[in-house]
Amino acid sequence: MNIRRMHADDFPAFWPTFHHIIQAQDSYAYDPQLSEAQARALWCELPQETWLAEEDGVLLGSYFIKPNAAGPGGHVCNCGYMVAPAARGKGVAAALCAHSQQRGRELGYLAMQFNAVVASNSVAVALWKKLGFAEVGRVPGAYRHPSLGLVDCLIMHQWLQAPVAAAAAKPLTASAPLIARKNIEAVVSRKRKNS
């Protein structure tokens, strides 16, 4: 299996995989009516980088990597992965994820976060946990599954650079003041003066 950068002229070969996955509506919160041009922009133009896995000229899957947030949150990356239906169960997703983790380190990211792993996607959840991701949050009923109804989404996280994990785990000290809920409520509920 070869993993290389995806170029614009590679997308037509990936489009059937992308289209199949968004039509299923069981793992990605993308509009199932996206056109090929819209999908290409979403997958190849907006992210920082996009990569593909291939074997003997056959495209097996792809991933993108991008900042999870801007400014103070720019040290955490986010990735998305899609594997061709015929290539599932062959280690493609694991290889793409391992590659993306290494690429994230090379790009200087300190951590990787998945914002909306559909909880019913048990194969993906198990794989991400096997690859070192921790479930750090759950959003109730955040995904409308076509056959299961409202399904929770998981927030999953992994440090890419170990020393940061220890530093980030330090508790807040007295020098980091917290605003008490009572004080916030007093400000928010203060009566406004009539003009």
C-alpha cells in the first residue's frame, strides 16, 4: 500500500467512495446532495493537506488534515477518513490514521481531535480507541441516523507529542481566577435601564 498526497486529478477516482459514504448517512454529517465539485472543495481544497492510499493503481481510501480551530486552538488538528467499500477490513483506515498522526507531528500539531464520531459506528470507535484515542466527550442525539434515529456523537482526542499531555494535566492554581456562577448570573440578570 502506497500513501501519497492527493491531487485534483485524483478526485474523480475517489468520488464514488465519497458519494457512497455520504449517501449512506451513517458516519459523516455531509449533505448527501453534494455535487462532485462541492465534495472536491470540501475534501481537497479547504483542508491543509489531503492524502490517499492506493495499491496497484487502485484508490483504497483517503484522509485530510487541518487545524481543528484557529488562533489559540490551532495546535490541535482534525482529520477525516474515507475507505472504499471494497477495501474495508484490510487495514486501510488504520494505515491512514497512523500516517495522519505522523504527519500531524511533522506539521507541528500537539494533538488530534475528532469532533463527531458517530457512536453507532462501532468499527470506527473501536479502531480509534485501539490507535490511542480517548473518548473525552459525548453529544447526545447529535446525529440523525437513517435507521437508528438520533444517535450520540463522540469527541475523541489523542496527544501527538507526549510531553504536552503531562503539562496540560496540571490543575488550575489560585493564580488562575475563576468566575463564580453566582457572579455571572448577577451580571446577566441585571435589569437594563430604560432609554
